[in-house]
Amino acid sequence: MTASVAEFRGWVMMIMIFAGMMMLASYPLYSAQAISPEEQMADPLDETRARDLAAELRCLVCQNQTVDDSDADFAITIRSIIRDQISAGKSDDDILDFLRKRYGDYILFNPPLNRMTFILWLTPFILLIGGIILIIISRPKHNPQTMKEHSHDR
């Protein structure tokens, strides 16, 4: 092995180690806590229930974060609504129904299957089937005549 190849491998190894260290340094060692202490409910069971409900809901501002993880004003408002409704004695289903009526099915991370979300649920299957069809169509076709010629060449 020449010196330049060894030197190149050394540089690649150093870059990989540096990239790994940067990824580890940027990875949070704690879970994100968007909830401030003054938001928390006095009863630990009610607080757990509120957190579980907030984890099922999408922050419409952040879109890929749960209401529980987000610190956007919208998420703070939704968490407040959840806690107010829990304090009023509402069930989890009542709270989720209230929020769905107010903000639509998109607020749920797992929207129900209905006529409005049918395409959303069907799209992955359509893409999978379309991909399989595309692969089958684009495969080279073997001509039987060509295959006979190749077998005679051997």
C-alpha cells in the first residue's frame, strides 16, 4: 500500500471520528421538557393523563412535534385546554373529540380512517404497488431466441 493511500485512509478515519463525536455531542442526553412547572397539575395521575393526551396530539405550528414536546404558543394553549378539561372531569375521549371538532383530524398523530383521511392512509399502499409495477415493467425482457443463442455459444 502506498503512502498516499494510507494517508487518505487516515484522513477519512479522522473525519468519520469527528463526525461521530459531533453527532454524539448534538444528541440530547435528556428528554425535551416543554412543560413548565407552573403548567403541571397538582395530582400526579392527572398530570400523567394530561401528558399522555398531549403526546397523542400534533402541534399544528411545529407539525412534526407532539403538543407535549413543543413549546410553541399553540401547544401551550392546547395543554392548557387539556388540563382545564381534566379538571372539569371530562374523559379522554371527550377531550380528544373536543379538540378534533375545533382543529380537525390533523391534530391527531394517528387520524381515524374516514372519507377525509382515506387518501392519507391509502397513499403508502398505492406507492408500494406502483413501485412494484414500475420495477416489473422496467426489467429487461428476455427474448427466447436470444436465450437459445446464448446456450449454443457455451
